Amino acid sequence: MRMRPAVTVTFLMTAALSASVLPAAAQTADRTAADDTTFTNVVVNAGKDIVLGLTTRKTVTITWTARDPQGVAASWAYLWHGPNTDDADGILPLYPPAGTCVVSPADPTTSTCRVSFAVDAVRDFDHNSLAGAWKVLAGAQDTSDDWTETDVTGTANVKRYAKVTVNASPEPVKKDRTITVTGKLSRANWESGTYTGYQDRPVQLQFRKKGSSVYTALKTVTSGVGGTLKTTTKARTDGYFRFVFTGTPTTGPSTAAGDFVDIR
């Protein structure tokens, strides 16, 4: 799927009329010959994952550098998901605007560009399969009206928001007695509009002694059916227990608030 900003419409309509009378091979050769623009330094969301809950709304920014021997008249970039751009099952934003570009004072062939757009989990994400790696398409029109699009100039990870809970009991408890720590790991299900359990995932149990600011890893627990978490440990001293999930390629990390246990 090809989406181009409004700023290039006049040029693209002219190009389309010309292409209609050219053989396919000539069209390909013409586009290849014009393919002089290069794109570098592509960064999405300041290099951070885009983590979305059920109703998350956020602004995402793409920045990049475009360079063309003729100079850059306009440039654009957007995220896409799928096997290729023609069969993309997701595009962000749906109607990509032109980026704002600044020509380098030291090099008129080089421009730094940026574009910001809104992402709405309810509007843009209705399938869980959209979680994972998205690619960045970057395009440009040079000052001689040649245009270039490069399908993959960078990547960004879009992830489902995760939640993890914890409860340590009994409270209070005598020293050296057994403490049972339970909880649940769940993540946003964009299809059902609810948080559902995340099974068979490693979650770390950590402990922080009262008066300290540092948590120490005790053991790793695997989430069970429905994302349930359950393990035991010994009561040694007053402190806080928590579960920590580090995330996966499709799901963001999550850390439970510490649950205090009083040892008597």
C-alpha cells in the first residue's frame, strides 16, 4: 500500500499520467534512476517501545535525515505492519502527512525531518496480531521533482500493555515461617477489550528489606493458567515482596507495587 502526503499530489498526478503511456519496464527504470535519496538516523518514539493498553492515546514522533544530490523539497515517513507495503495490515498514521524538514546550513543536500501523529489504541488496534515489530517507510521528493520511497528504513516495536499483581500472606507472620506469594500476570487484549491472563511466562519474585531501596531477586516463577502466579518463601525479616515481568517482543514490561510483610 502506498500512501503519500498531500504536498506531493500535483507531482504524483503528473507522474501517473506519464506512466500510463510507458511500458512497465520503462516505468521501473525511470523510478530506479530517480532513486537517489538516502535516509539515515531514523528514530521512532525517541527509541522507546510504543506500549498500548486498551484505551491508550499517545503522540508518536518519527525523526530522520534525508539526503539527495539535488536537495530535498519534501519528505515523509510512516509506520507499516505486514509482509510488505502492498499487503500491509496496519499503517500509522493512516493518512501520512509531510514531515517538517530543515535544510542543513552546512550542506544543502541534507535535511533533518520529523513528523508527529496520534496513536489511539481503540481506533488503530483491533487485532492482537498487530503487536510486534513495525517498519518505517521513508520517502522524499527532490528539487527536480524526482521522488524516492524506501520501504524499510527503520523499525519500531508496538507492544500490548501488561499488568502484574502481588499478594504475600499471611500478614503478619512469625520468623522462619512459610510465606505464600500469589499474583496474576495479564495483558491488554485489543480484540476483546479486556485484560486477559498471560500464561507460561517467566516472572521474577523480588524482595526489598525494610529501610532499603534495593530489591533482590529471590526466584523465577512461571505464570500458570489464566496468568496465575504462586510460590512460597521463608519469612526472614520485615520487607516488601513484588513480582517483575520483563516483557516479550509483543508485550511490555510490568512491575507490581511491593506488598509489605511484618515479621514477628
